[in-house]
Amino acid sequence: MRMITKACTLPADAITLDLEDAVPFSEKETARIFIKDSIKMVKDSGTTVIVRVNGWSTGLIEEDLKFVIREGLDCIMLPKAESKNDVTQLDLLLSKLEKERNLESNSVGIIPTIETAKGVMNAWEIATASRRNIGITFGAVDFTRDLGVSPSKEGIEILYPRAHIGIVARAAKIPAIDTVFTDLIDRKGLEEDCKLAKQLGYSGKNVIHPTQIELVNKIFAPTQEEVEWAKKVVPAFEEASKKGLGAISVDGRMVDLPVYEQAKNVLALVKAIKEIESKKSDIKFVNIYRYYSKH
């Protein structure tokens, strides 16, 4: 409970309450109670609330859901997703519980986690298995274990699945959320890892310690240069469109419809971040994951 309470004070866009690998089997029941009693508190702190349940192979997921599906929960993170069926089964259970508990239909999203070779091969069918999917994330630690290798500092063994999932997410029009960076001391390594993930199309990153949040937020947010460019592109292209032009030049660079759309997304993301940071108690806080799912 101390860690959950601390999490409510942090500038993360989402808090993931874990029932899976971070919880010993003997403590699963206690963790379920903690999470059940904490969802409202975490939601009231102005963040997106995610619960990572246990995977299908454990036989624990249905009991997990009975405890955590309630008002304030935004999303279920499904670990070790390997097939479309893993997601559709979860979708059916969520629909049943939403109805039983008088919650809005489809109010609880799903973020499948790809953590095995089979999951990587089936990433597209997983990403498109349900309209509840509001993102997809990659779990490198379990993936390397499944691959039978040790994680390397360079990350060569995860470059293909990481890139593949980024492309799949973009094609499915949902955000890709990157794997954790496990070295809590190597700040330079974290920075380079975030920059690589952003180049691979990821929209954000899972973190495992409060000290990582500020740097991750900084890198995945649009740069000042990107913002200033977008502010020039959007009005210039809209004015040109009124004249029937499909492509123009801004500061010597060609701007067409895809560039314009990207510029609009940059400005929309900046606005979303500012709304989250304001944390006004009288507004409904913007859910960045849901924002990305619509863009």
C-alpha cells in the first residue's frame, strides 16, 4: 500500500497495479484486495489506472478480474498474449463483468503484452483482436527468456520483435508502449533506449522506478523544434487547401497531407500533455492512451 500511495503522487501518465510477476503466489489474494481498495484513490490522483492481471496459463485471471473490474479502472494489461483467442476471451469476460456491475459497456480497455516468440509471430492478430485494445506493449525480459538467451546491453536480440511490434501497432492504429529499462543507474542508457524506441514508432515506455519518469516523459513528448514546426505547418497547409493546393513549401521543406496530419497530431499531443499536467480537479483528465488510439 505504501508503494501504491506513493505512485499517486508521481507524474506518470498511467499507473499499472501489478498482480503478475511482482507478486509471489502466496500473496496474490492480498494483492487483489489492495488493488480493489486502491483503484478509486489512484484514479482520483488524475492518472490512468491499469491493472496487470495474471496470464491465461496461470488459471488466476478470472479471479483477478472479479476483484479489479470496478468504477475507475481504465484498462487491463494482459501478459504473455500469444493469440487472438487470448484477447477475445478477455473481452468476453470484461463484457460480462461490466454488465453485472452496471459499468459502461466497453469502458475497460485492453493492452496485450507480447513476451514470447509465438506472440511476436501473432502480433497483428493480437493487436486487432478487439476494439477494446487501446495499445500493445512489448516485454523484453520474458521474451529473451523464451528465446533462450541472456539480455545484452546492446539489445540485439530484441531489435526485431521491438521493431515488428512498433510497425504492427501503427498499422492497427493503436499506440506501442515500449519495454522496461531495467538498469536503474544507467541514465545515459535509458535516454538512448528511449530515443531508439521513439524512432521505432513507440508512443511511450513502461517504467519500473520513479526516477525514470521525468526522462521518459521528456523524450517521448514532442521537442520544442517539432512544436514550432507544427505551428507553422498547420495554418499554412489549411490556408493552401482552401486554394486547392495539395502540397506547399514551408521553410524550404515540402508539406503535403501526411506531413500536415503529423503536425496536427503533434499539437494535439502537446495539448493533451498540458491538460494532464494541470491536474484540475473539476475536469475529466485526458487519457493519453485513448488519445493515441484515436490518432
